[in-house]
Amino acid sequence: MINSIEKILFAAYLWVGNIQNEMDARYEEKSSLTNLFTEHKFWGWAGLLSIFIALASIFYFQFQVWEQEDQEQK
């Protein structure tokens, strides 16, 4: 009884694995974000750098405001 269940599970595992392999073979990457860094390297890195600089400046100026408020309270 246990051997027959193991054979059924093994056959099901092979069938599911075969479907997964077929799906992987037909998959193509169509991400515009990936294309931005592979095909248009300059604009991809320039955009990433501009986002980093914008976030860093927001944090910097916000900390400056907080420090100024702390100095005024003392």
C-alpha cells in the first residue's frame, strides 16, 4: 500500500516538474526596469543617482531643521 502511494507521488512529482520546465523554457523577461539598466545604462544609472541625491537631500535638510529647533529650545 505504501509503495503504491510512493509511486503515485513520484509520478505526480515528475509530471509537475515537467510542467515547470516547459514554463521556464518559454519565459522571456519584458521588464522595463531591467531594460533601463541593460539597454539604456546611462539613463538608468542617472535616474537611480538622482533618486538617491533627492532622498539624501530631504533627510539632510530635515535633520538641519530638527537641529535648529533643538538649538532654539535651549
